[in-house]
Amino acid sequence: MGRLGWPLIAGVLLLVAVVPGRAQSACSLTQLTNTTGSSFFNFFPAFNAAGNRIVFNSSADLVGSNGDGGVEAFLWDASIGFTQITNVNSALSVTPSINAAGSRVAFQSNTNPLGTNGDGNFEIFLWDASTGLIQITNTTKGNSATPKINAAGNRIAFQSTADLTGNNSDGSLEVFLWDSSTGFTQITDSVDGKSSFAPAINASGDRIAFESDADPLGGNGDGNFEIFLWDASNGLTQITNTTSGGSFFPAINAAGNRIAFQSIADLVGTNSEGNNEVFLWDSATGFTQITNTVSANSSTVSIDAAGNRITFQSNGDLLGNGSNGVEIFLWDASGGLTQVTNSNADSFFPVIAAAGNRIAFSSSANFSGNNSDGNSELFLASCPQSVAEVPAVSSLGLGVLATLLGLAAAWTLRRRRGHYGCG
Ligand SMILES: [Ca+2]
Ligand SMILES: [Ca+2]
Ligand SMILES: [Ca+2]
Ligand SMILES: [Ca+2]
């Protein structure tokens, strides 16, 4: 090989190798529930870590033990199907959250399944697949709601107007943390009619993101809704700091260093219209505006464990598909936006599994021909991670490579003939 041959070929190989491969697959949809009727059906799903268990609310009679149509918590398991976790009479057991193993479910309920909630306010309950049900909060005043359980299932963040530790006599809406060994911690202390709520908890349970219009750190004197982060070691941090609009409903990744949320604020200078957009905060790089529309409403975010994938619902035609109604979208840090659903019906409440490859949501659409009655059913979207590391070879690179290989072969042959000629 000549002096320039291998370096040239190596250079071309490098060129063809750095053309990124991108196989962003479309998501395939499966209908998990198949029910008839029109009441509060099949909503508020939550995933375990493996993405093979989904807890959700339904008023349907999925396993033959909900004839009264109460809103119950059900568990779907990919291999064993449905289990009814709660069984109440026309009351509410809602907003369930499930741990990584899929063995513990936290939910709020105003029922009295254990005889310790006769007053019928909303309490937090924890269901364990092997030990059964326990009532976590036990109050006579106020309500406790929206529990979020950590990966191990030993910590639950929730919002409450109750006075669980003696620090909430004014009955404001606060964020609390329950730990199976240490009990309750009041995370926020809002005064003057301010509220802190919508908690999200990270995998280990030592970080909680929430929204608040309070001013715990002196950085929110204007009193609009901002995103805050509580860390067990470092205490509170105000994540957003805006003077108009507001930021709402955070979702946090496993490590707790990425928070996705919806906001009508103009955090990076590209939302002067002030409509609901999806944003991502990263502790190292700051804010990224994920959606960018003039008037669409993008909301209800969920983030995967790594913090690289975010699912949300939007009524905007974000990819120019001519879609109408509310659709489910998936944002991938390397692959960008994918539209998960595309129908004339609405799809809601998307949640993403830890691995980022599965999305559960509710929809009244008839994606697979099994929902002609158009009631709200639970669906599963499988959205494979893009095949990012397959090197794609450009046609230009291939042509140059072929030419160089041809030249090298001819040159080598000529040298060999020369050698033989001299020998
Ligand atoms: Ca149906
Ligand atoms: Ca009670
Ligand atoms: Ca503010
Ligand atoms: Ca906008």
C-alpha cells in the first residue's frame, strides 16, 4: 500500500462511520382494556420499572368484582392480566402510583376499607401484593392526595391539607413525605393562603419536585406558580424563577437531576405567547423548551428514568400531520418528536416506563378495531429506542471508498508485478 493509501481509506471509513444512523421507529399500539359504557373508565395509569405492570383507575367490571361501578384501582400484568386492588362501593380510589417491582401501589381514597376512615375524608393507602392493604394517613380534617411512590416502595410523596406533623394548623395545601421507617416529614410550609402540591418523587425517594406559589426561599415574592425541588441533603431549591405565567405538574427522572413540566412562562425566550408548553430542566444544562407553538396546549408530562424521553399530551398539530383533538407525543433527546397517536378522538394521561420504551395512556379512539363504542380505554404503546449506533454509509462515502480500494488494488498489483519482474 502506498504512503497515502491507508490514511486515505481510514479517513473515508471515518467519514462514512460518523453519518449517524437513525431508525426512530413508530410506536405500535395495544388496547389493554375492552369495556362498554361511558362513565369514569380506565384512566390515570402508572408503570412499574420493567413496564410490564400498569396500575390504573377504572369504574369498569374488569374481573367480575366491580358490578357497582365504583372507581377502583386495578393492576394489569402482561402475563397474568387484571387484578382488582381496591373494592369499594361507588366511592373513589384514585391516582394510583406503583413501585419499581410492581408489588406496591399507593393511592388516595375516601373509602373505609379497613374500618379506620369512618369520617370519609381522602387518605393515602398502600397496597402490598404479599401483605395487603394499610392506611398510611389517618386524619379527621383535611384531605391527602396524589401519592407518588419511590422505586423501593418505602417512600411516598403526597399533597395534603391535613396537619400530619403539627406544622400545618392553617390547613394549607402542603407536600409531605412518608417513609416506612421514619414516618411523616412536612416538606413545605406555605403561609398566607399559598399552596404547594403536585409532587413527583425520584427513584431513591430523596428528591421531590413540586409546584408552589409560596415563597419559601425569598425568590418568589411575586407569588406565581414555580417548580421547586426538595433534596433530603440540601433542602429546597427554586428551579423556575419567573414573574409572569406559571409552571406546573413536574415529573422527575430516577436520579432526580432532570425535571419535565408544563409552563405558560417564557423560560428561554421562545414562549412570549404564554401558552402551555413542555419544558425540561437539567441540573447541568438548564432549561430546554420541548414544544414550541403559538396557541396549543401541551401538558401532562411523564419522564423516563434516564431523563432522555418525555411523553405528554397536546392538542397541537406538532408534526404537521393534520391531527385534531388531543394526541400523545414522545420526545427523545436524540430522536426528537414522535406522534404516538393520530386519530379523531382524544388520548389522555400518558405515562412512560422507566426504560422509555413503553407508554400507557387512556383514549376514546378505535386504534385496533376493538373500541367502536368510543369509551375511554387503556392502551399501551411500544416505542423502541432508536437504533442509534448502527453506522449508516452514505452513497458518496461508498463511491469514494470503492474508488480508493480500486486504486489501492491496482497499485498493489503493479508493485507486485514489479517485484516479480525484478526477482
Ligand atoms: Ca369500549
Ligand atoms: Ca379520616
Ligand atoms: Ca415568581
Ligand atoms: Ca408558545
